[in-house]
Amino acid sequence: MSQDAAKQAAAEAALQYVVPGEILGVGTGSTVNYFIDALARVRSTIPGAASSSEASTARLKAAGIEVVDLNDAGTLSIYVDGADEADRHLRLIKGGGGALTREKIVAAASRKFVCIADESKLVDVLGKFPLPVEVIPMARSYVARELVRLGGIPKLREHCITDNGNVILDVTGLAITDPVRMETEIGLLAGVVTVGLFARRPADVLLLGSPSGVRELQR
Ligand code: 5RP
């Protein structure tokens, strides 16, 4: 089974969590694209979706699914999104697709966060995947220096301006043994908009696609 087929299997499995009659939150990325394709088949059962990126908004609309402003949606029953890494406590690294800020907002506004991924994303310790940090452009150098002070090696993501007009520093070399603490510490740096650690609000369900089927981990 290819990695794409594993992503698609996890995405299809997430359909069971969609609550008929309720708006849901939709993340960003190639795994979520499979989920949007699956959601299109049941679009008549939901009033719409709150989107985490311009890219997902365009795909949802193309699939005939109404996109709802999160401000008008109230608390969402579920949020479905992918991840770059996940540990067994369902803490995540996200932001490989650059949508981490809106993703964190929609996740925070949702009762249940269903994470979909292929099994290669499951790790013992987070941090092999470079940690994305979205930064206000004028704070780029300051935040980079602070990240070095924390033991990281920040690299400006080239040709990337986020949907919010900011830049992203991808940070390698961090020992993320305490993800909640690191999320707080980096998040408090002046100029940081969002750090791509989802540990304070981890996923509630992790659906991992693999050749032997879809494995479900609960928190
Ligand atoms: C985007 C994300 C994605 O969820 C993450 O990058 C995983 O992407 P993919 O499903 O393409 O592997 O956080 O900001």
C-alpha cells in the first residue's frame, strides 16, 4: 500500500465522526484533501464546514460544500486535520503546509479533534520533523535568535507567506521532551504568532492508515 493510499484510508475512516446536521472543522494538507473528497459524498447531511486555509476553502467550495465563517459557527462538534508527526499521547507537530495558525484556532474551537495520517507519522518523541513557527515578519531575526538560545536551528521557509501575511521559521535540533512546556515557551516569544506544536490541545482521536488497515488511537 502506498503512502497516499494509507492517507486516503485514514481520511475515509474519519467520515464516521462527522455529525449529521452539524458544521465541522476542516484542516489542511494532502490527507485532508482525501477527507474533503470523501466529505463531498455526504455533503447533503452537513450544513457546511469551517476551513483552516485558503487552499482548503477552495477545495471545499469546488466539492460543493458551503464554507462557514468560524465566527458564525459556534463550537464545532469535530475538527478533522492531518499532522506532520504524532506521538502516543496524540500531541502533534503541524504546519508543514503552513496553515498552523488557522488550524490551531479551529482545533481550539472544536470539541473533538480527529487527526488523520499514514502510520509513518507516528513517532516516539516529537522533533525529527522541523518545527514550524509562524512569525510576524519584523520579528523574524529576533525570534530566530531566541530559538537558537533554546537550542534550535531555525531556517526561514523560502517563498512562503502564510494566509495571515506572516513568515515561517522551520526549527531543527530541538529536543522536544516536554512538548507542552516548549509550546508555551516558544509561543510566548514576542512576534511569534503560532508554534506548530499541538500539545496543550492535542488530538482526541488519531486514525493511522497502514497496509493492515486503519488503526485508531484514543487519548
Ligand atoms: C498543514 C498541516 C498538515 O496537516 C500537515 O502538514 C500534514 O500534511 P499532509 O497530510 O500533506 O501529510 O499541518 O499546515
